[in-house]
Amino acid sequence: MSKRKPYRPVATGVNFHPAVMEYLNRLCVEEDCDRSALINRIIREHARRRDTPIRLSPPQEIPSAPARIPRGTRTI
């Protein structure tokens, strides 16, 4: 099981100039990734170039699901 914290995206409405949207869509096809992933990558790269990298939360242990107890063996 992965020890990384689950990714919880934050939905936001952003408006793009039509020419920017066209370029972004072409770039998504070229890079073979979805629009959100590409925008996140562009923003992280921009922040890194400005010496203000965006820190991701450190990996944390994700508790595993409790073991299933077979029917008829539970005690109350």
C-alpha cells in the first residue's frame, strides 16, 4: 500500500482567453496529460523559477482498512 497522502484536489473556475485555451489543449495532447495536471505542472515550474517552490505535503502513513470479520463470528 502506498504511504503517500491521498491527493485532494480543490476545484476552481478559471477563465482563459480563447487562444490560450487552444494552446493549452494542444499542449495536453502533445504532453499526453489532462489539463489540470498540465496547469499544476506549469505553475509549479513557474514557482520554482522564482525560487519559491510549492512544497507538497510529506508522505504520511495511510491507515489500512480494518480486516473483515466473517459473518456469524461477530460478538456483541
